[in-house]
Amino acid sequence: MIRFSTAGESHGEALIALVSGVPAGVPIDLEFVDRELWRRQQGYGRGGRMKIETDRAHVLSGVRHGKSIGSPIAIEMVNRDWKNWQEKLPVEAGDPAQHRAVASPRPGHADLAGALKYNFPEARYVLERSSARESTARVAAGAIAKSLLRELGIEIASHVIRVGGVELEREAGWDEIAALAQKEEVVLGCVDAATEERMKAEVDAASKAGDTVNGVFEVVVHGVPAGLGSYVNWDERLDGRLAWAVMSVQAVKAVEIGHGVVAASEFGSRVHDPIHYAAEEIPGRPTRFTRPRNNAGGIEGGVSNGENIVVRGYLKPISTLRQPLESVRFDTRQPASASYERSDICVVPAAGVVAEAMVALILAGLAQEKFGGDSVEEMKRNYQGYIEQIRSF
């Protein structure tokens, strides 16, 4: 089973991603990992830290000569901003003399809840761990998971379908979504140029007002066969696992599988996807069963059904505002404006990249559970045997 964990704080010296359960022989391309880290940093409306950090992955263990060796893979990403914070962080928990204390909690952030939970007199340590900077390590781990999935012909990409009040008003095809990941400039990650320009205007308006702006991203998984996940136990359902993983991304407040939100207001005849059967094999598809539409988002009964898996994340606006909301000081309990920390205005494209990583980690884990194998060659043989089984069904 594939497991991953992350270590390190926002302004710690480094971030560490640890991925275990990867079979031996998976090609690990550090240029691809670095490209994924670069994508996480891009997007119109990002903050000042993106100009400081240029993330690079440094493999500490688990990879030799460009391939996994079956042992846990540890990846380090150095925080270049560390030197700017070394003298500013509290000497010890609760040090009142440090001027970088988060004096008044920010509404919408973990500041107050975290300080109460861990009995901190202010929220500096809460901020450092709850920060989305932690998602850098997730993206590095997700790149390893993507590398494994690619060996099985499974690809993952994301795009932005809404920023503020501007929404993409058509379905996006897989090829144009996948092409976004290869672009050398990331604006707002929308497949439609005209819509993206209107999205930029939403970001500009928020910036001018000292505000932040929300949005919706969509992660699409292409080439996944039917049969991942299970309906047998509640905690083994694929849609539940994906919803949990994507909801864990900072600022995501709702997750949708396929057209689940619209389905709640439609009749069954308009929601459920008809099933057809092709007389001949279809290139690129493991079965002859087809669907004329994909409202289910590629998952039925907690199991992948062979269509593209589609997961949407609904992102709240970033909670650090240049025009702060009302709050209360930690020390005096008196009314005050919320603390301000260097922040972004819009992070929807970056959140989509982080969600890709989370989806990849869930699917890679399920693929390893189902097909097994201590080496990638063994896993691919098992996978091909399963594909032959469902092709002959």
C-alpha cells in the first residue's frame, strides 16, 4: 500500500515528502518533479513568496540511477525564505517579545482554533504548519504517484472552471486540459482564452479592493480502468477517498464528483449515464462498454467505471486580507483588526495542481492494492492480466 507523509513548516529550513510502498523500477524523473513544483507556484494573483522560492526536489533516499528501488522515497525541498525569518520567529513557544507574533487571529484561518487546541498564546506556530506552503511536499509526493500511474497508462490533469463570478461555459476536452500542464506560462489555468481574460479582471478587482477571490478547479483522470475502489465497506469507496483527499487541500470547502451538485436538482432520467456496448474493441479503452455522457464523474457505487474520473474542488477566498476583518487581540482580548501576513489574492490554479497530487496518491495506492507487485514489471503484468479479463467480459 502506498503511504505518504509531509514534514516541515512554512518558514522552516526545508520541507520533506516521504512516500512508501512504491514498487521498484518506476522511472523517477526529477525534471518532472521540479516541473510539478513549478506549476504549483504559478498563476495570476500569487503573492510575494513566489518570487523568492524556486522549488527544487532533492532525493534523499529510495531512488538510484533514476528509478525507485522499493524502499521509502524521501524528497527534500529547501525553503529559501528561511533566512528572512530566522531572526524573527519566537525563540520559544509563547515568547511575547517577538514582533512577528500573530497578535490577532484571522477569520477563516486556523489561527484561533489552532491556538486554542495547542494552548499557544498566539498563532505563529499554527500559521507555520497550517500554511499552504506545506502543499509543496504533497506535490512532490504526488509526482512520484503520477510516475507510477503513467506506467499503467493513467494520466491526471486539472483546469480552472471558475474564478469569482466568471465561469467556463462549456465542457473541456481531455486533450486541451492535458495541454495546460505543458504551457510555459500559467495565467489562471482556463482552457478558454476569452474566459481567462474575464477571470483576470475578477482578480484585478479583488486586488484593487484589498480583497481575495475564490473559484473552482476540476481534476480529470484519463485512462483509469473500471474496478478501482470498492462498494464492500464504506471507507473503501473511491469517491469517498477522493473527496477526503481533495477536501484536505487548504481553502477547499466543498468537493464534487462529476456533476453531483446539478444531479441534486434533476430527475434520474437526466442524471444517470446510459450504458452502450460497442461491437468492436475501441482503441485506448479497456472495455467495449461505453457511456454517451459522464455525469457520474467516472465513479458508480464507489468504484471506477472506466470513464474519466472528474473531481471538482470549491475554493473559498484566501483568508489573509489587506483590508483586515474584525478580530480580537490574543493578549488583551480587546477588539482589533486581524493580523496581516504576506499572502495571495487568487490561488485557484495552484490548488488544482495540489489536488492533482492528492488524487494521484489515492489512485496510486488503490492501484498498488489491486494489482500488487514488488517491482513495476510485476505490477504491469498483473495489470495487463486484469485488462484482458475485463476486455473479454
